[in-house]
Amino acid sequence: MLRVLQRSASLVAVVWATSIAHAQLISRPVPPADAVERGQKQFVIMCGSCHGADARGDDNGPDLVRSEMVLDDEQGSLIGPVIRKGRPNEGMPAFDLPDAQIQDLAAFLRERTQAAINRNAYQILNVLTGDAKAGQTFFNGAGRCNTCHSPTGDLAGLGGRFRPEQLQTRFLYPRGGRGGAPPKPTTATVTPRSGPAASGTLEFIDDFTVGLRDAEGYYRSFPRDAAKVEIQDPLAAHAQLLRQYTDKSMHDVLAYLASLK
Ligand code: HEC
Ligand code: HEC
């Protein structure tokens, strides 16, 4: 989950960065229309079943319009190797395609990301284009925000405290620690194959080792292959939400939060 959070953080940083970064991304050359058209046709046939015909993701594959790799790609330099090798263990098959076809696919994806960035840049200037009523419905419905927050409790007066752009960053990628309070830490419970379970604040985790600080303040580390590790990340719901938002629901929620005066 930590890794997911980090990934989401950089996604947000890229897609929702300052207007300067937007300007840089927007000013990149637009790919030729005929390449975009060829790429689109191929994409729908070969990739659409997993990534969605519009590349916005589907049950079987991630949103490529928000993919950092796609955003940084230059004519297939980054996505080419992924397409040719696939990621068989993660459900992405390999496609043995010639350079020309990879470049067409890259042109189509570039066109998609540019359209999304332009839309977002526009909406950052007009961040309150969303529908507050629809945002409220999302808050109490699909977003399940009301299971952790209340418009008259912890989020009361939010719209008065922050400018819309600040508000946008805060709800998309909260760091915790409101009003000077320390952020709620990510905690972990480790149950070794032999010996008692331990829990505490997660301080380190990679593929091999997990380290936590227990209630007495002792740092304890365990090999991951000999223990069951459960991680409780208080911001996990927010990381998950980043995958769930559509442009519309995101802006509706923002309009709703901004209305909490
Ligand atoms: C059978 C489903 C499936 C098909 C078909 C498919 N993909 Fe994927 N693709 C995936 C999955 C699942 C992932 C995520 C893999 C991972 O988690 O590392 C992925 C990842 C990717 C990534 C990497 C995104 C990133 O940010 O890491 C790119 C680029 C990509 N696919 C492009 C394509 C293109 C282009 C096609 C068509 C030629 C295609 N895919 C066809 C399932 C699919
Ligand atoms: C499972 C619980 C959970 C859910 C669901 C959840 N959040 Fe949060 N949210 C948190 C936590 C934890 C924080 C970090 C602040 C804290 O430590 O209390 C936070 C922070 C925030 C903040 C920043 C508040 C501030 O004062 O800086 C906003 C705004 C927010 N969430 C909005 C939302 C919205 C909108 C949704 C639904 C689309 C949502 N949250 C869903 C747990 C949740």
C-alpha cells in the first residue's frame, strides 16, 4: 500500500502539478492526425478489451491516460518495451509489433494524455465547474466519504479555510495531521510463524523485511518470508479513491467541499 501511495502521489504531482508543468506538457508537439487515427484503430482492437476503448482503463487493465509512463513516453520509447515484452505475471500479454505500429499506438496515447491535461489545466483555472449537489451524492454514496468524514464535523468550514486549488490537493492526496496534529501513522501487525505477534508503527518495508516500532519504542524487524504482515494505512481509502474518480466526480466533490462554509 505504501508503494501504491507513492505511485499515486507522483501521479497526482504529474497530472495536477502547477500551471508551469501543465504548460510544458501542453506545449509538446501534437502527433500527426493520421498516426493518431491508425493508432486508435489498433488500440481498440488489441488493447481496448483491457484498457478500455478510450484508454481510460477497465476491469482488466489500468487507465493509461493517467499512467506516468505514458505521459513520459516519446514515440514508444517507454511503452514499446512494455508492449513487446508484456508483463505476463500482471495480466499484460506481449505483442510482437513492428516499430511503425508501436509509434502509431504511442501517437494515439499521446493525443489522449494531451486532451486530458488540457481539460485539467482548464479546470484548474475554473476548478469550481463541478456540480456541488452531485458531489454531495458521491460523498454519501459511491465515494463512501461519509464513513470517515462529516460535513458538519471534521470537514466543517473547509471551503472557507482553503482556496479551491489547495482544497483539491488536500482531498486528492491528504497527508493527515489536520490543525497541527501529527498525521495518523501507518501501522502494521506482524505474526511470525513461530513466536507472538507484534504490532506498531510501520517504519520500513520492502520485499524481504518489515520493520516496526512497538508501543514501548523498540524497533523490531522481521523477515517477510517467515511472517504474516498486515498493514493498516489510514489513507488507504484515499489511494483507492484516486483510481475510482472520474474527471466529473472529482470536480463535483471539489465543488461540494468548497461549498462547506
Ligand atoms: C489482457 C489484458 C491486456 C491487454 C490486451 C493489454 N494490456 Fe496493457 N496492461 C494490462 C495490465 C493488467 C497492465 C498492468 C500491469 C502491471 O500492473 O504492471 C497493463 C499495463 C500496460 C502498460 C504500462 C502502464 C504503466 O503505467 O505501467 C502499458 C503502456 C500498456 N499496458 C499498454 C498496452 C497496449 C498499447 C496494449 C495493446 C497493444 C495493451 N496494453 C494490451 C493488461 C492488458
Ligand atoms: C476510510 C476512511 C476515509 C475515507 C473513506 C475518506 N477519507 Fe478523507 N481522510 C481520511 C484520513 C485518515 C485523512 C487524513 C486526515 C486525518 O488524519 O484525519 C483524510 C483527509 C481528508 C481531507 C483533508 C482534510 C483537511 O483538513 O486537510 C479531505 C478534504 C478529505 N479527506 C475528503 C475526503 C473525501 C471527499 C472522501 C470521499 C471521496 C474521503 N475523504 C474519503 C480518511 C478517509
